[in-house]
Amino acid sequence: MIKTYNEALARNFLGQSPQWYKNSIIFFLLFNPIALWLFGPFVTGWILLLEFIFTLALALKCYPLQPGGLLAIEAVLLGMTSPGAVYQETIGAFEVILLLIFMVAGIYFMKDLLLFVFTKLLLKVRSKLTLSILFSIVAAVLSAFLDALTVTAVLISVGVGFYSVYHKVASGHHSEHHHGDDTHIHHYQREHLEQFRAFLRSLLMHGAVGTALGGVCTLVGEPQNLLIAERAGWTFIEFFLTMAPVTMPVLIGGLLTCAFLELTGWFGYGAKLPEEVRCILEDYDKEQSDKRTARDDAALIVQALVALVLVLSLAFHVASVGLVGLMIIVLLTAFNGIIEEHQIGHAFEEALPFTALLVVFFAIVAVIHDQHLFQPVIDYVFSLDVGVQPAMFFVANGVLSMISDNVFVATVYINEVRATLDAGKISREHFDMLAVAINTGTNLPSVATPNGQAAFLFLLTSALAPLIRLSYGKMVFMALPYTLVLGSLGLLCVLNYHSISAAMGLSS
């Protein structure tokens, strides 16, 4: 009986994750108390930090909340930080938590409008080059004012919808159809299906990169942006203008890269939508349009008007971003007849797991602060020439964000730099420059892997990824040209920030 319970417990621990991963987490938990006794809290703190980054880097094996949370709980039990310190870190980023809870949920009720926009783009624009650039631009603009995860969710919904429609027709099965099974696909249509998959892969990757290009520009584009803006005391407009000497040239570079990849067909891009597939999708869209009622049209109009209210509210900073998100929820649900609790509850499912993970981040950040883990690193960077420091921060944040999570990396660095400013060791102008480097460093090079960008990870773990044959390696390969362009151009702009700022007429 005892053996049976032990086996059940072993199977239940971290669920379906690989056994070697489970063994690694157990080893970490057993080793940390020994490390604390042998090496002391400073070295053990670094060991804990590397273990936590391990859980972030292997997020596809197990969502980091559980293993990371176990490490955070152990850190508190070992006295490396305290519940009070974790609470203070969480309260310090309360505006970010409100953003995740309410803004992401608010945009959920705008999905019909976003789906409508992307569907019309896909079917009305026949040029793949133009379509790719438009997808990237629309994703960038929407991510700048809304939320990258939600925009990616919409792209996934469009992709799954169109793929399932064509797959159903191609297989000849119109009822009880499983669009992940190619067994019944007619031989002459397999080539069209593979080309359609390549078409969707390239389009989705352009859109995902677009969310990064837009997300870096504003304080609501990514969760860490709001934290950086809060530490710097910037409003929506101030954040946009401060980042513009880096983000605007990078945006242009990203769009040019999109065009270059489509023209050359390199790195898995360039596939066009087969004409037979287009005809099937157009017939389906016409059928859906005919079914749309006056109430559906009214809902789209309401969503468009509320989207305008959202943009104006953010631009004029009428309230905390999270409270603006709550206002969006109230307006969209009230005027579109969504009044039942379970209907509203679905909107929060997407953001709350990451919100919980963010609080675990703050527990690790509390360890970093209490044990002064980054102090030697910060001291070394600040010992360098002032002109080199922003570039060093950009590179350090970029490399860490490739293997870890950019929200975590940005949180750590902006807190340390803010503490240095409060201690009077750097000027306000230099702090602003470092904040630019941290924001752009965590947002741009992090497109290299799904680990760094939440939108990329969301796409990779979605139901669409296996359908269009988008694996981890394929995503890294397709992101490589963007990584090189965005990373190198971002670094160049950080190094020449003041010159570019003056050329754009933004110098104070």
C-alpha cells in the first residue's frame, strides 16, 4: 500500500513533465540547504537564481509557476528573504499586477473586432509581401496600445479557424473531423496543405515579431515596461518619446527585414497562399458574414468605440493603466450584454497564471535584494566609462532575456539601477539612459527564443503550433534574422541615442 502511494505521489509531482526534469527540481530543493550551510547566503542566492532561470528556460517542460514557486517557498523557509520582503516587492509592482489582471481581461472582450480586422486583411490582400508587412504593422500597433499576448491569441484564433476550415474540406470529412489527422487528406491536396502550413507559419512569425516591435514602444506593450515607467515616473507619452530614438529606427528595421525575408524566401519565409485554399476560405468567410446579425454588427461598433476610448485614456494618462483596463471591461460587457459571471470569468483565465508567476518573480527579486546578489555586477558596470554603460546594460539584459524571461530580467535590473539613483551614485539623466537600455535590451534581443518573449511561448504552446509544424527549433531558426537585426540595430541606437534624439527633434 505504501509503495502504491509513493508511486502515485511520484507520478503526481509536476505531472507530465519528464522524469529528468522532476529529478532536477528535487535535487535543487535538497541541495540548497546544504549549499547554504557550506557556502553561505550569497553563493546560495546565486545558485537559487540560476535554478530559477533553469525553470524559466525549460518552460515548455513545465510551467515555471510550480517549480519556481517551490524554490521561492524554500528561499523564505531558509531565511534568504522574508514574507514581508516579498510582499513589499509585490506592492511596489502593484500597477503591473493590475495591468495583467484587468487590461488583458478587458482586451479579451475586444477579440471579435480584432478577429474581424485580421480576417479581412488575410483575405482581401492578395500580395504576400504586402500582407506580411500589414500583419506586422497591425500587430505592432495593437500591441503598443493593447497587449501582446491577446494580439497573439487573436492571430492564433485566425490561424486555427482557417486551417480547420481548409483541412476539413481537403479531407472530405465534414462531421466529427479532427484537423490534426492528415490520414484522409487527398493525395493531390497534400502539396497545397504543406504550402498553406508554410504560409501560416511565416505569417504568424511576422505577426509575433510585430508584437515585439510594438510592445517595446509604450508602457502597456509589455508588463515590464510599466514597471520601468513606474520606477522612472514616466507617463504614457513620456515613455513613448523617451524610447523613440531606439524603438522607431528598430521598427523600420524590423519591417524592412520582413520585406527582405518575403522577397528572398530565406529562413522559411516567402510561401504564398494557394489559390484553391483562398477560394475555400473566401467561401467560408462569406458564409460567416451572411450569418452575422444586427446585434453582432452593433457589438463590433461598440468594441471599435471602446478601443478609441482606450487609446485616448492611455495617451492622456487619465488613470492607472490597470484601472483603465477595468473601465474597458465594464464598458464592453455592459454595452454588449455580457452580464453573467461565468461569461466574464473566461476573460481572466489567460492572464492570472502569469500574474501568479509574476509574484513568484518578486520572491526571487526579494532574495536578490536581501542578499545583494547583483551588487558586484552593478558596481562593475558602473566602474566602466559612462558612455559604455548603457550598451553593457543592453547586452546583459538581451543575453539573459534570450534564455530567461524578459519580465524577470527587467524587474531585477531596473530595481537595482533605481536603488543606485536613490543612493545618489548616478544622475537622473544617466538613470533615464539606463532605463532605455534595460527596456529595449529585454524586449528586442529576446525574440531569439520562445523563453524570452511571452507571445512567442504562447504561440509555441498553442493548439496551432503542431498543426502548422512550428517546433521550438523552427521558431528559433525563423526568428534568427529578426534577432540579428533587432539586436544589432537596437544596440547601435543605444550607443548613438543622443545623436538620434537630436535628429528626431526630441532633445530637451
